Amino acid sequence: MGDIIIQRQQEAQEYHNSATAANKLMLWVVYDHPSDYPQYYAARPWTHDNKGNYRKCDIVILASTINSVRNLLPHGLFRIDKQINDPHPIVEIWL
């Protein structure tokens, strides 16, 4: 898998802040037991650059409950509920 697993909220906050400082919008996508981590809820950040490109980051938050994942997300984000066209494992997106 090769992902860096975030275990503390401060780590997620620092990663988020560095992306923002580089003028990248960071989205945190929360998944319900995704295929690459079927035993966990997961949150994976994606960046959006000024050219309109999205890139999945190589870090991930893993936890046994969705609330535990939410508690590790960076502060100051707001939630967007799952949209009808989102793939099944997506639960919500945080901006």
C-alpha cells in the first residue's frame, strides 16, 4: 500500500497547512471500509491545484469508527455530505 498512516490530529493539521501554504486546496474524503483498507473507516486527502488537477495524497487516517476518523481531521473544515454520484465507499468530504 505504501501510505503514511496519520495517528494524531496534529499530523493531519500540519499536512493540511503545508498544502494550503502551497496554494493547494485540500479535500479530505472519508470512506466506509474502502477496498484498500476494508477493516477500517478511512480519510484520505486529495489536493486540487490551480490548473484544475486533483491528486490523491499518500497519507491516510484509519480508525474503527467514523467519529474517530473525524476527530483526527484538521480543525476548521466543513462537511459536504455524500452526493448521489459518489462511489459507494465515500461517506462525506471535508473542505
